[in-house]
Amino acid sequence: MDVFPLPIARIGIIGGGQLGRMMAKAAKRIGCNCVVLDPTPGCPAGQVAGHQIVGSYHDPSKLRELAESCDVVTFDIEDIDAETLIQLAHEGHNIHPAPTVLALLQDKLTQKRALVAAGIPTAAFESMPEPSSAAFAAFGYPLVQKACRGGYDGRGVAILKGPEDDAMQLPVPSLVERFIPAEKELAVIVARGLDGDHRCYPTVEMCFRPGKNVLDLLLAPAQIPAEVAAAAERLAVRTVEALGGVGIFGVEMFLTHDGELLVNEVAPRTHNSGHHTIEANVTDQFEQHLRAIVGLPLGSTEQLCPAAMINLLGAEGHHGRPVIRGMAEALAIPGVCIHLYGKAATAPYRKMGHVTILSHDIAQARQQAEVVRQLIEISGENHP
Amino acid sequence: MDVFPLPIARIGIIGGGQLGRMMAKAAKRIGCNCVVLDPTPGCPAGQVAGHQIVGSYHDPSKLRELAESCDVVTFDIEDIDAETLIQLAHEGHNIHPAPTVLALLQDKLTQKRALVAAGIPTAAFESMPEPSSAAFAAFGYPLVQKACRGGYDGRGVAILKGPEDDAMQLPVPSLVERFIPAEKELAVIVARGLDGDHRCYPTVEMCFRPGKNVLDLLLAPAQIPAEVAAAAERLAVRTVEALGGVGIFGVEMFLTHDGELLVNEVAPRTHNSGHHTIEANVTDQFEQHLRAIVGLPLGSTEQLCPAAMINLLGAEGHHGRPVIRGMAEALAIPGVCIHLYGKAATAPYRKMGHVTILSHDIAQARQQAEVVRQLIEISGENHP
């Protein structure tokens, strides 16, 4: 019989954004305490956790302070000083997913090479340490340029359809890959436990806002044949098994017009494509992540109700204290669940919240999501 | 179009127990801030809210401090200085449910009289300001004695089957009522909005631990004919409409062997019989309460999956820092969702958490709830 004096575990979370916030809520529910490391005092996760170390994710002394005050360390972002985490893990601190896996994935070139080495299907690519029009032309258009480091939410990615787009190129060490004219973009959330047990959430479908590369609308489950969904789930599990590591992983894929599945990117953390699991699934991705890294049994990933999800992004041109319009109108629609992240200030395209729409008819959920997107606007008190 | 600068509202919560804790989580999700008034520093709700006024629910100056620092005041308990709240409401502070309704309900005698005056069916009763064996005998056994004030979780209630039970009597001003040999005990959660709109959650069935009068197992939905459930919901709405007030109300009832429904008690707050709504229903009772008192539209009360719920009570004879046994074994059962309340110390029969079990087959959910009850024990570090 297992015995835990409470708290079950003290969890250190590097990164205090919305993912850490939802994780901290789940942590309290299952009897864990949290400490958040984030440079912004009163960050979204810190407001819920109650304990925050104010500091940079790249500050070795702060990372050490966090590790020494907790039983298990995890993260809600990838742009962290992985070398220090590797050293801390080496000294015996529990850090999940493993910092070596984080280090591998946080550089998109090493990530891509690891996927290829593991036999995971992915778009053809080349390393491009010094991007130039000549190098792009040699690789051939259309192409996707990805900065090796620091990309997030569409930053660090440029789609170059032809030489006329060269002005959009990123002047940093990159990889270039074949542009895949995908039928759909899919994502699968995989949880892997300390004992190697794994659970897969049903495949979801992601729609991106043209030109912005930020997740615009999510449909869960994906509107694809069951055998394609099953293949996507098998591929996601194979990918995570190949990488190793413990916790939640978000695996993004392309479904090509030929019905081929290609892994696009892997995130070693809870993922925007799993937010609907809070309302729609038996165990949400945040509790699942905690169960995995603490060594508790993984929970059921069954989805109880179809769902659509949209992000609430800060309006263009707006900054300062957030002002939300249309919330009451949106909440009047049955099945609308609004999550706001408690960010003190908005900025253009900043993720300020999300809305999950539950409906037994996923087409209706999608339609209502479009209505909610039109209704809700997050502006700021400081704008021109 | 509605416009809210964030936070949507500052919510003051009187009482920082588990109900306030779950309310504070819901509040953050929909963009509200919370301040909790509770005498215990670091109380369950305070850990999540981030802001706590340490003080008594009976201290007029603390109640005033709370009201003056918030846009809307609500409560997670009934044993509060209602006179001060009535005065604060009179001065223009938003307090929901209305303190006059709280005052009416917190005295079980005035509650009972109000129900009768509104034509709500309820067990026959008598006021008994000075309980005595002679008075009990005159009323007739079996009877239920209820202390007028301060009862909660089975405290303040004595069931006297005959004169031999007179030693269990409570030496305080009371009412006595006919003991109802109920077929089932039911509960209906009703939400009433600022605009008078109301929503009813599906009727649930409560099983009590013999002799302890603490909710032992909840089944949602109740295993009763649809027309009885519908009648219970109509009766609950009629009861809440008669009392007035805004927010969530828990209406407990007896279903007699003759199929009659009698209202037992009304709680002007979120309720133990609605905990399963967090996982099982589209809108949980805590967010629903906040939507009501803030003036946002009420959400769907639809239940997505059958559920059973058990409370996790502190083991007999145990005190001190809580120690939980069997949690991992319980979490290995699909559909098991554990909620721990973060209380610093356990005590016999103290509510330390609850478990919701989701299953498409409610008989299986019930069976698994019994398994979980056997598996999980909450003991304390200080015990004989």
C-alpha cells in the first residue's frame, strides 16, 4: 500500500505562464505544492501556486534554488538553460522530462536529426547555419525556414513560397525543410510514466490562422477516418518512446494529401492542443503530467464530449491592462467554457486565455467557436 | 456588447474551506480575483486565492474590511454574523445570496417556518426552545432534533428513535421534527441569477453513513424514475424561488416510501452534493455560483457522464499532519479523480478531500467508489 505524507510532492515549475498556471491548479487538487520560477512577479502560475522564485530560466543559481526547494522539477516552456538542468539531474535532482531530452528538442536541428535517426517520418530538411537567398534557391522553394533556437508560437518560423518571400527570412542559424501542403495538421498528446507506461489522447485537428502560425481553432477529436487517427496515435507513441523522457509530450504532425503522416515538431511539455482535456476528457493533460512525473498511475484519456477550442489572443495594436469585450454574450452560449490567464498586460497576439466549447455535435462546436471568436475581443487600456 | 476591464470582479469569500477553495479556482479561471476571510492562516481557499484576511466570520470589522475590498461578497459557510452582512448590504455592498436569506436559513427554525409559509412540503415539526424528555415524549418518537443554530456536517442533529435515545439529545434551543423513514435522500443544486434566471442540476442521490449523518456516497444522477427526478427539480426550483436570493442553493429532500418529496434543508451556498459537477457536468457548481453573483449568464448544467462521489474523511483517532494511504492504488482505477483540500491537519471525520468516479455505467461507478473508500485512508502523524 502506498503512503504519502501530504503534500504528495513539492513540484518546481520552470516558467509561470498559462501552462504552469493550469498545472499548478491540478497540482493542488492532487495534494502537491508548487514553486514557480518566472521573471515576472505575480505571473499567471505564481498567482495560483502561491510560491514564486522571481528569476530567469537561464540563471543557473535560480534553477538550482528551485531544484533544491522541490522534490520534482518540470517546465512549461522549452527556452531554458538546459545545461544547468543536466548538471542538476546529474547531481540527483528529479527533473522531468529529462533535461537531455529537453536539450535535444529545444534545438530544432538536433530534434529533427533525432526524429530521422529514430525512423520517424518527417519532412525532408537541411541544416542552414547561415541562411541566404543563394542557399534557399539551392534547397528549392517552397520551403519552411525554422530558427534552431528560441522559436515559439509561430515566432522563429518563416514560410518562403518563392524568392519573392526572401525578405521574410530569419537571419539566424536555421534548418530549412520542404513545405508540406498538408491536408490537415494534427496533434497527439502522449503521456509517459516513470515506469514506461504510456497513454495517448485522441488525435486532434489544428487549424492555424493564415500567416500567423498561431493555433487558431482546435477540433477534438480530429475529423479524420478512425484508422488515420489510430495511425497518428501509434506514430506519436513511437516518437515519444524513441525520445524517452517522462511526462506529457505534444506531437504535431502533418497529414498529407496522400494520407501520409509526417511528424512536424515535438514539445516536451503540456501543449496548447490539449487544453480541451480539462473539460472534455476524464483526466486532463495537466494532472496527467503530474501523475507521470510524480510516479502515480496514469489516468484515463477518454474523451467524454466533442470539443472545439480557440485561443484568446490580444488584439492588434493593443497594450496595457486587458479589457475583455463580449464575454457575457459568449457565456450565454451553452457549452462555452472560458479560461483567462490572469496576465497583467495584453499585447498583440499574446495568449490571454482560451475558450473550450463542448457540444455533442462537433460541427456545432466548431460553428460556436467561430461565433465566440467574433464576440470576444481582448483589447488593452493603452492603445493609439 | 459587454465590456469588463480585468479582473471581471473582486470576489470576497467568507469562509476558506474546501468550497471556497474550489470557488477560488473557478474565479481565477473566469478572470475574477478573490479575497478570503478565514481565521486559519493558509486555509484551503487562501492557498489558492492568494489573498486572505485572517479573522473571524463573526467579527464585524473583518466583514467590513472584506466588503470594502471587493466588488461582490459571498460565503462558503452559514455560521456568519448575518446582522453585519445585512447592514453592509443596506449600505450598498453587493452580497449574494442576500444576507436576509442567509439569516433566515441559518436558523433552522426560521428556515422551516419559511418553507411551510411558502407551501413547500416538509416533515411536521415543532419549536422546542428547551428540549427535555417530557417534551420529546409529548411530540412523540421517532423524532429528529435539530439545533436551531450552528449545525453542520451532522453536528447539531440527533435522531431519537425512542426514550432510550434521550441521552443523545442536544441541550440547546431546537426544533423537533417527525423522523421520515425515507426511501432515498435526494439533493438538487439550483442556480439563480441576478436577473432571476435559474438552472437546475440533475437530481442526485445521497447515501449517509449510518449514525454519522455525513454524506457518504453520492450518485449522480439519482437512480429514480425520470418523473420523480423531474418533480424533485421542480420542487427545488420552487423552494429557491420562494426564498429569493442569488447564487447556488443546495436543496436536500426525502423521497418517502409513498413517493412523496419533502424538503429537508436548504443551504444558501455551493454544496457537497455538487462536487461531481467539476468533472461530470458542462458547468460546475462553483463557476455557476460565480456567474450568478457577478451577473454573467448561467451555464449549461448538463451532465456528460454518470458519476459517484465519496468524501475523504479523517480517520478516527487521528490528528496532525495528514498522511494518505492508497492514493496510487485508487488512481490506477480508470475514472477516479481525487481532490485533496490542502488542510494542514486531519481530525476524525474531518473532510480532507473527495473522490469523483466517472463511469458510463453508474453501478460500476458506485462499486468503484466502494473500492476507493476501502483503499484510501487519511490518517495523521499524531495518533495514539
